[in-house]
Amino acid sequence: MKTRSLFQPKGIAALLVLAGGLGVAWVVGESGRIELARPSQAHLAAGPVAQGLQASTGQVLIRVVEEQASARADSGLRARNPVEADPHTVALSRAEAGWRLVKEGHYQRATQVFTEAAELFPDDASFLVGLGLCQHRLFRDDQAVTTLEQAIRLDSSVGQAHKLLGDVYYRRGEIQTAVRHYETARRQDPNDVTLQARLVMAQRELQAEAGFDRLYSSHFAVKFEGSTDRRRVHEVANRLETVYNKVGRTFSYFPVEPFTVILHPDRQFQDATLSPRWAGGLFDGKIHLPMQGIMRDRQAADRILSHEYTHALVDRISGGHAPAWLSEGLALHLEGRADTWGREVLARHTAEVAPLNSLHSDFLELSPRRATVAYAQSYQATKALIRRYGMDRVRKLLEALSVTPDFSSAFEAVFQDQYRDFDAAWIAGQAQERF
């Protein structure tokens, strides 16, 4: 799932026009072809602002969901001829089950199924493509590169492998390598419209970042214009590491796979990110920041870094499946937004509060007035969620979403409450200021 999060230094967000972008989420269409998922979230932050899951909590729930998915896949296999002696036929059946799991968003279980298929019949490169896709969606990009390159060695024309490698390298910030893979994929399938959009965007970003250098800290790869004072870049990297630890302690989650951060010259930030003039930061799989904007005011800059890193962490824990209201609410909460802000906004716009399930996808088409209410509602609902269930269980909810993307199902499994009942209760409690 591709996520764009804009940080606005002052005032409430206006509308963001999102041009076709380079997503990293994949879906499997009815034809069985891997296709680009429609961006389902856009986080427009208001005001100033792992290698797999390492936490052990929540694993029982995840195991139950995986076992349910496994049972469905295995039952599909048993419905066929139970005596299938040919390894390739059995492997094809396993791979078919794997693609069904991918379509449902069950990437962890699908990883196991594709691994089994590849072990049964190692000469079919398409099984490795499925495995590489799952590894990429689980943020195991080093493994994904190895798997997809192995698929290409088996069959240089195997479908989607170069396209996926382009996505892997794009997310890692290695844009030139991503462009090379996208160009190869385009030669293989010149009619793939989504691939064309990715290639154009990567080429545009490559041009915008011409002359950029890199600085690596423990958990971030920071890209910056070569003429920038490196001492200032080191300062930003150090503050990012502080944010990594602070936000990580809240979620008890410290991912190993590094995050890419791009420090843009102020004159290039809006053009490079397609963001409006008021934006002070953006997350779209990478954290984009205007260099001067984060150096003027340390406190405001720390809020920006906390906000954008929270989006990145929520995206990674949930596998990109967190609804917009929850990701925005957590980002506002962890940036240190004033506790009264959301309540004051909603007090002025009580009649405009909508059900939370209407705030699962992006806020891009909302009017500025409606956007104000949406962000305030996201903040208040998230605070209510934390007060009622605790931050530890909220994290378990994010973990569950990485296994079963349906939010209502994950919510009810983790909290043993109906999602719609929580929605009604927090709104009622909001009016009484006691929920």
C-alpha cells in the first residue's frame, strides 16, 4: 500500500493533489496478474508539527489468523485430486494457493506456501517471483533481492521480477538501479500502464536528486544535496535516531531494515514531492523533508520528524494496512499535539463528525473544512482507543493488520469488541468528555 503523509507547519491542511506515483503495494487481479494497488491512504498532517515483527505479543492472534488462512488454502488443494504424484503439478497447486493468500493480504502464510512450491519444483521461476513479492511486502527487502535475482537467473524473461526489483530498489532509495529494472520490465511488457507511471516517476526523482550524496546512520539512509553542510546533515541524522528510539519504545518495535530520508533544498521540495506550498514534510514510503524548514526551529523540527517517522513505523508494522484515521491519529499523538486541539475543533463542527469507516482511505478529496474535522476526529478517536485498550493492544492491532488486512476483523479479534460499537461509544463519550 502506498502512503503519502504531508506535514503542515502552520494551520490546517488544504487539499493535496496526488499525481500518479510509485507505489510499492501489489494486488493480484482476477486474471492472476500482479497489478499496482490503488493508494488507499494519504496522510495530510495538520499543524506544526524488519525484518518481520520482533515483538512476541500478539503472536497468538497472528498465528490463529494464519492457521485459518492456511486451512482455506489447504482445503482448496484437497478439493483437487488427493493423489497428485507429479511434483510440478503439486507445486503449481501450492502456488495457486499462495496467490490466493496474496490476494487476501496474508503475506506471511503465502511466504511459506511459495517456499514449499519452490522446494517441490525448483525450476519454476514464477514461484520465486511470488516468494519475492511476499518478502518485499513484509519489508524483507534483502531477502526479496536474493529471491528475485535467483528467479531471473532461472528465467530471464519471467514476468514481474524486474518490476518488483524496481520497487524494492525504489523503496531503498537506490533510484538509478530501480530505473534500470523498470526499463527492463517495460521492454518485457510495453503495455503495462502502471509500470510506465513508475518509470516516469523514478526518472523524475532521479533527475531531482542529481548531485545528491548519502549519509548512513544506524537506521536511516539520508540523501542530501552535495553542497549541503555535512555537519547539519549529521545533526538531522542524530535527531532521527533519537526519534527512532522514542517512537520505537512506544510501540516496542525497532525495525532493522533502514528507512530512506531525503533532505530537499527548500526551492526543490514542493516540485520534487508534488506537495503544496504549506507542506513541511511528506511520507510516501520515504521521508521527505525541506532542509531549511527543519533547521530553523528545533522543537518544530522534532515534531515533524516524530510525525513522519510514526507514519513510517505504523506503515511497516501494519504491512501498509492501517486506516488513515489511525495512522494520522498516532502521528499527531506522538508528535505531541496539544491534547485539547481535537476536542476544540470537534466542538465547533459536531454535526460534521462522520463514522470512522468513512476515514479509512485518503483525505485527498476533502474540502479544507472537512479535512480539519477529519484530522481532529482521527486524533480524538485514537486517543480514545489508547485510553480504552492501552497502547500495547493498539500495537497488537497493527500487528494483526499485517496478517489480516480487514480492519473490523482485526479490531474485533484483538479487542473482543465490535468496531462499530467503539465508533459509536467514542463519539458519545466525546460529547461528555469522558470516553
